[in-house]
Amino acid sequence: MSGAWFAALELVHDTAGRARYRYRCQPGRSGEPRRIEWAIEALRGVRKVRVNPGIHALIVEFEDLLVDAEALRQAILTMEYPDFPLSQEHARGHGAVSPSGVLTTGAALFADRRLQPELQGPLSVAVSMPLFGKALAELMERGVTSHVLEALAVAISISRRDFLTANTTTFLLAVGDYLEHSIERHSDNLLKSLLRPASSEVWVERDGVEQLVDAREVMVGDTVIAATGTVIPIDGTVLGGEALVNQATMTGESVPVARRRGDNVLSGTLIEEGRLRIYAEKVGRHAAAARIANYVEQSLAVKSATQLEASRLADRLVPMVLGLAGGTWLLSQNLQRVSAVLQADYSCALKLATPVAFKASMYQAGRRGVLVKGANALERLAEADTFVFDKTGTLTTGALRVTDSLVCSAGYTAEDVINIAASVEEHYYHPMAMAVVDAASRLAHRKHFNHEEVQFIVAHGVASVIDGKRIVVGSRHFVEEDEGISTAAYADDIERLRREGKTLLYIGYGGELLGVLGMLDSVHPDSAATIARLREQGVKRIIMLTGDHPERAQALADELNLDGFRAGLLPDEKAEAIKELADEGAHIAFVGDGINDAPALSGAHVGISMCQGSDIARLASDITLLEEGIAGVADVKAIAIAARDLINSNFRLIVGLNTSILVAASFGLLTPVSASMLHNGSTIAILLRALAGSGMPGGSKTGEGSP
């Protein structure tokens, strides 16, 4: 962002839920209507915006229960200018192609043989006029393209009084156009809802009094109160209190971290237990979650310019067909031959077969629990030779499991250590406590130790009394510094567990160290099999990026036989790592689930988000898994490869068949009718092949079998 957008905004007139303003932009600030409309539509309470740049008028419809005309004027005046480029969807506007075009062309097709012959021609011309207008505009702007050829094909059919062919073509083009714009509008609405400022309420402390205010009213310097179960709404520094904060969505750490006075906290992280008073340093659009959202918007704007190769090929072949028709006329002076040549072209099959194949593949992916957001995502996934995985919630479940029970006191067994810890942890809903209770439930000799009332000590652990002796379970800091229990005698064993990437839980009993439990983040059951399948599919490198500690990352990389990893990364560092790999020439598929993964998801050639991932990660990704686990990653990779192979095969068929038809027509071996029948018949056959032949051959949904 780079300063205020509007120099002046005058309220001209307002009624219930509607206001008219006259505006003036700051010097050097764009007055592009779509940019203004899109930005104001994101304000709280705004329903619709219209801009008339000619008279500098701004009309806003709003929810009058949420905002009034004057408050809205102030909000617009304080908006900062968005200095990133507006995506193509936003620049075009949000209006969808009207379904009336589909209905009109469909009705014309239905009525074609039911009308009097003298009415069929005018009807075909009337319903084709929008197509002709679009083709003329494209001809003036870009020259001869496939759209121009489509219009020419319709015009030739009309001139030959083949109204059925003309109406069928016009109808199919209208349907495709409508579906394309509907998908764009839906994606745009999702993005707007993501970037819309939060309307939730936040507790702040002002003049010594805690009060509930709208999140948009929070200012830098406010003291924000965040308690158990709430998401921290700002970036800031803790002024007081203690809490366990789950930062997995932002840093990837699998274990909640303690936060107390002087520590920094980030927006979008969750307080699992405790209460914090936080000095607000970055609020609203400047907070971490909002900055990531802006990063995503810029990345998606770049992606929106991607064009399918089939379309480009179709456009390049158009002049060749027209040239052949002209050459046929010059050599033969036979209009029937020219007409036959113009009945066959590469464009229709190339333009239709490729998207049909992609859509069929997307349908196959959906049946296997994978949502693919666009054909270009499958295209890029087929090319991906490097897969980069986030750790927590992706390769792992995010749930801890006990792997080691270190006994530090004579007379006790490893099972005793787990049973004693579980006895006092069973009513505590911390991830480590739940892991201990789960481990105890799996023991061959499960035993419950009776204890007195359990004391919960925020960000430290729990304490109680068993048989008259104090039992404490928690962090090393809690056991060693607060309780005075030495761990020095077992320093080597503890260091070994730490080097193995284990999360450690200390148990003190009667003033002595009873034991230490080592835990690891649980690996998804299908992670190893998925990685093996990706290697079989030709993936060259599989790498892990994580915000977690290096020891834990090393342990997982060794277990899954990854080609490398980088740990302790912040969100922008993940995106930078992706950029470095891309600069080396890698085609990257990134798989992640958290808010912190969104920049990397957007920056990769293709981004894949987990089903339980954050909303922003799912939006930033090109592909979203709809079911638990990562088996869908290998499934959709196989589908993408199959789609690519099918499209390449269809391309060879289209070129071979249509070249044969064109050559035969130019030599007078085919009449216009037979050329049309062969061309359209082969096109339909290829479309049916594309529709039926896409997807993952063989194998099961869970990934068994080879693609």
C-alpha cells in the first residue's frame, strides 16, 4: 500500500441503504472504475458499488443496519491505494455472461426445422449477431484467430443455407462462454470474501476498562485482550499474561508454544489456553494474515494470464486453413472445392477437445476426492518434476504420539512412567496430554494412579499429589527451574531424544525426575506410499519445507526418504525457497495446509492444499484435496499425466484427420457436404474420446496399483 487514494469525497445525496458521492482521487492515483468498485465492495456493509468516471460520481448500496452514509464516507476516505495490479477478472468486471444467450441460441436450434423456410435464415442471422460482433472486435484487435474462424464457419453455413449447422455451432459457443464466465465470477467472489475486512468483535482495554469493539476499530497502540479459544486478530507484543498459542497455521510448529510478556504474537494464531494482553503493532491490512492475503492476490493475478496451449495452436492454424482455401480458388476457380475446404479446419476440434479432456479429468479427480480449480492447474501438474511438501498437517497429522519412555527412577518401568503421567493428564486437553493418555490406553498393563485435585499451570504443565508425593508433568523449564528437579544425570539421553526431533515431556515425582516421554508428530499413514508413487510417476525431487524445528524435520525426512528439507522457515522464506527452486529450472508442485503456506502455494507452478487446511490456503491453491491424507496428491498427478497424454494423442489425430480431409477437399475428392460430415463426425468422435478417455487408468482411490 502507498498512501491515501481519495483527495476528496462529498456526500451528495443519501436514502435508506443508498448514497451518492462525488469523488476526486489523489494526484497519481488511478481512477479506474473497476479498481474503485472492487476496493469499496470489500468494505464492511457494502452490497453494491457503481462508478461513473465521467462525472466523478460514486453510488454505493449498503446495509444500513451495519453502516451509515457518513461512516462509509470516512471509511472510503481512509482507504489506502492498492499498488498491485488488478487481476484480469477484476479489470473486466464482475458481470456474468447472461444465460439468455444460451437460451436464445438453444431455442433457435430447437425451432430450426419447425419454422417456415423463409424464416430460418433471418433467425440464424439474428442469433449469430453477438458472435459476429465479438469476432469483428477480435479481428480488429488481434487479427485472424480461432474466434474469427468460428464466426466465419457460422457465416458460411448461413450463406449455404445450412441453418442447422450454424445454429448448433452458435449454441455450443454460447454455452462454453457462459460456463467460463460463471466460473470466473465464482472464483472472484471467493477472493473478495477472503480479503473483506473482518466484521468480528474484539476485546480491547481502553482507559483501564475492557470493552468489545468492532475489529475494524482496533488501532495501533490499543491493548487487545485474547483468551482461550480465540484467534489473535493483530500482530503485536505481549504486555501481560501467559498462554499456549497454536502457531501451526503461521509457522508450521506442531506443538503450541508458550507466550508471555515481551514475546511477539501473530494474527491468525489460536490461543489454546490462557489469556494475553497484547500491544497492537500491526492491524487490519498490515497484519500478517492480511499481508499474506495481498501476496496471494498478486500471485493469482499473474496466473490468470495463462492460456492453454491448445488455444494458441488453434489460432496459429487458422491462417493456414484460410490460405489453403485461397490457394484452392486460385488454382481451380472452383467454389465448390473452396466451400469443401472451408468446411474442415483444425480449430473446432483443437478448441473443444482439449477443454473437454481437461473437464473429464477434473471430473475423475473429483470422484477421487480432489478438487481441481482449472485446466491450467492439471496442465502444470503434469509438468511438475519437483514436489515440495509442508510438514505439519500435510506429511504429518499434527497429532503427537509417544515414541519413547525414558525411566529415570529405580523401581519404575517405562509403562509406569506413562501410566503415572496419564493419570494426571487425562482431564487436560493439550495435544501432549492427549498423546500421553492415548499411549496409556494402548499399554498391555494399563493402570490408573489415584491422585488429588489436579492443578493446571498455564504454559507450564500440571501438578497433583499421588500417595502424599507431589507429581508434576510438563516442560523442562517447569520441572527444572520452577520445581527444582535436576535433569543433569540424564542429559545425554535427553540430548539424544532431542536430536531425534522428539518433543519432550518431563515427569517429576517426590522432588526427583521420574522419567521423560519423547513424542513425534504422527506421520500420515499414506505419506510413504504417496511419495513412492510420485517417484514411480517420474518426479525427480521431493523436498520438505517447514517452520518446525530442524531436529523434527530431519527425523521425518529420514523416515520418508526425502531428497532434502529446510526447517525453521517463515511464510515469506517458504515462498523464497520456492522461487529459488524455480530459478534452477524446476517445475514445482507445492503441498501445504496453513495460512503460512499460502504464499508458497501461490508462487509454485501448481499449489495443492489439504482438505483440513486454512481457508486462505485452499483459496490460494490450484488443487484442493477433499479427503484426509495425501494419497490424492499421487492420484491427481496420475490423472494430470493421463490427461496430457490423451490431449497429445488427440492432437495427433486432429492434425492427421483434418489434414487428410483438407487435402482431399482441395483436390475435389470431397463435396462440401461430405467434407462437412467427415469433419464434424471426426470432431465428435474425438470429443467423445476426450470425454470418455480422461482420468487415471487402473489403480484404486487409495492409490493401489500403478497409474
